[in-house]
Amino acid sequence: MTAPSVPNAAVAASNTEIFRTPAWARYFSLLGTLVLGAVAACMLEESAQLQLRMLASAGGDAARLRVYSSEEAASVSDQISPRVVERAWEYYALAAEQKPLGG
């Protein structure tokens, strides 16, 4: 039996050149990752603020916060039907056109 052949260093180096990413592509990838991280951080911050406001509306007592039961959800389902949601979207879209963010 013979041992498997080992490629010399010159052949191995030229084969790995194919898989190297150009420096500019790595920078764009890093930039994209940073942007996604910043957006995720903003969304987490807004979510935390919303949760703190909900907690404050319950008088600071987390035990008073609860979810709707199946029966309660069924009784208010007509209030959040697709048509109601569409009307609300139209209203807020119009309001956003009249007063843009930061305005």
C-alpha cells in the first residue's frame, strides 16, 4: 500500500485563492451586519418602551397584566376584523402623508 499523495504548497495555495472573498465584499458584508444590528437594537428599544408603558398602565403591577381568554377574544373579534384594520390603515396612512416623521 502506498500513502496518499500530498499536494505541494504551490498547488494548495493556488486552489485556495478561488475561495477568497475580495476585501471590498467583506467590508460591505460588515456594513450590512452593522446596519441590521442597529435596526434590531432600535426595535428592541421600542419594544422595551412599549412594555414599560403597558406595565405603567397596570399601576406597575405585572400581575395585573394578562392576555385575553378564548371567549374574550371571540367577543371582540368583530372589532379587529380585516375591514376595520383596512380602514385604520387608510386613516393612519393619510395622517402620515399629512405629517411626515419628524415633522
